[in-house]
Amino acid sequence: MGYDTFNAFACDYNATNALAQAQAMVDTGLVAAGYKSLILDDCYALKNRSSNGTMIADPKKFPNGIKNFTASLKALGISASAYGDNGYETCAGYPGSYGHEVQDLLTWQEWGFDYLKFDNCYIPFDNITQQNMFGRYQRIYDAIQQVSATTGAPPFQLSLCEWGWQQVYLWGSKIAHSWRINGDIKPWWSSIASIIDQASFSYFASNFYGHNDMDMMEIGNTGQGNPVGNLTYEESKSHFTAWALLKSPLIIGTDLSNATKETIDILGNKDLIKINQDPNVGESIAPFRWGINPDFTSNSTHPAEYWSGNSSYGVVFMILNTQDQPATMFFNLTESWAIRAGRQYSVYDMWSHTDNGTAVRNITLDLPAHGVAALLLNDVGEEPDGLFPYCGFFYQCSFPNATYSTN
């Protein structure tokens, strides 16, 4: 959980406005909520290395040096995270780390960084690396282990930014703590829906030891940002719900110095953050029904709508209305693997933060266009006697004499 400069500022940031974001994180309670890292994204260095190949911090952006900047962050209770690239140059044309992996890690360590977002622009030809994406990223992983062994410092946490190439969700956890599963996010609904669609086919890769990264968030960028966004309040809630419950890293990407109360309330939703940071259950929620489309259908406009999973705090449901108009959403509790049949459940709404009665077998919801429900259910005992059909969802329900009750 943390902050990244790119979506709000692109290359137009410096020590002053970056520290203003850190101070806003403290003042708005976001650090207390768990956002405790700040990523300096692309463009913090000069475009040319020194004569010995060392990266040089931009003295205009950081007149007191990056080490002074990271010390200021740490004084606020925020760790410092670096950005680098797997190729000859970063995506914005600054020095990439290919051939300089150990040298750059030592520089970042000296500057006070402990986390690395590693991009994938301007990569060498195949006949140079003779590796696919896994092998290309193995270089920085090996360098991280070497630097840690040499200096005695803990190894950098590594976040891969290679846009989901070559099924990264299958191998990312071998070398990294998180890995992007999609191209760059944009601050409009079609982008959010498309990323949720992609996540519906790789959700299983997230656990305690590694996470699908659905990219930094766009909440707060309506009418501002890079590019300027247009997410509605309901879309922003859906965005945050999906990122939190699918166990993506939660990285803020808006100018917090002018953030609205709505933005802070969404980013600071303690009920959803609690699930995202669950100390006992690392797995993501999973789709149990696609809704508009047949199950297991990829549709970037209408991704899976019905999701569920387990947590330390109860059974989690995310119900997403992907339509452009309000919709009534219905599901049977036992469609979720985590529900016990024959039981009734208390219902807690993680957006209104209210207890909403008891559910027996089914729940029906009315959701606005692109809206979401985030529910936490807990077992409160046996369901009432006399319910029919005798099985809440499955056919093949039988009396002891092998006579079907409903088939």
C-alpha cells in the first residue's frame, strides 16, 4: 500500500510536490490506514549517467539530493520506493538498468530506497539476452540477491511492470513480490472493466507471497490527472472494491493536495483494506458466476459480475453491475464455495458500514450503473425449518430412499 507519482504528475514532479503528497497522506489518515510507501516513478534522474556509469539525481528536482528526500519521507513514517527499467532507457527516456543492475541497486540503496518498481521499455534484442521475459527479469532478481549478500541489507522488494506478458502470473512469484497483469490503467470505466476482466482469469495467482498487480489506482482523478479522468463516484467505489478484494497492491495515483472527502473516504475504506491486508488469508476472491456472459467468457466491457472468497472476518462477496444502467442483481449464497449450505448468515455492508439483517439462501440487490456491493457474511446458525426446495442450489437433492426431491 502506498503512493506513486506517475498518474498525478507524470514527469512533472519534484521534491516539493512529492513531499506534499506524503504530508497529505499523513494529514488525511491514509498513512494510519496502511499507505506507507511512496514510489518515485520515472524521471527523477538526469538523462545521462556519470563518467563511471552511476545514475545522477536531477539537482533541479531534488536540490538537497534524493537521500535528503527519502529521509524526509521516513520522518513521516513512509518508506521510499524506486523506479527502474529492464532495458537501455526508461519509458520516458531516462537511464535504464540493463547492464547496470548491481550499480543501480547500490545507488538506490544509498539513496534510501527499499522497494523497486521495474519497468520494461527499450529492452535489448532477443539475440543479445537470449531470454524470454522470465529470464530477462531474472537479471534484476539475481542482482538484488547479490547486493543483499554483499551489503548485508535486506533484499529489495521487487514489483514487475511488464504488462502481463507471457503469462507472468505463472512465474512472477519465483522472482518478485508483485507483477502487473495488464497494460497501463486509464482513469475511465472501460479501462477499469477491462482490467477486472483480465483478473478474472488470473486471480488464483495471488497469495501471501506474491500478488497480481492491477496497476496504481485512478481514484481521485476525475477532472484531473495524467490523462484527465472521468470516473463517477460509483465507478470509483467499484474500482477500489475490486483492487482491494482481488488482493492487488493498493497504490494511490492522484494529487492528494486537492483530494475531495469522497476520494479520501474511498481510499481509506477500513473494511476493504482489512480484507486486502488479511493476516491469515492471502488468496483473492474468485468469480463464481459471470452474469451477463456465459461463465469463463472474456469480455472487456462486461467482466465477471459475481465474486466471492474467504477471509479471517467472514465470507466476502463482491457483486458488480457492469451495465450502463441500474440493475437488480440476484445470487444464491451456496453459489460461493465458502458458504455452508443449510445455514443462515448475517450481512455486513462494507461501504455503508452497517449490519443489514440476515440472509437465508438468497440475496437480491439493486445497484446503480457500474456500481458495486461489497458484503461480509457470517454464519448465525441453522436456516429456518420448512424451506423448500430442500437444497438451496444443486439438483440431485434426494430423500434417504434415493427419491429426488426436485429433479
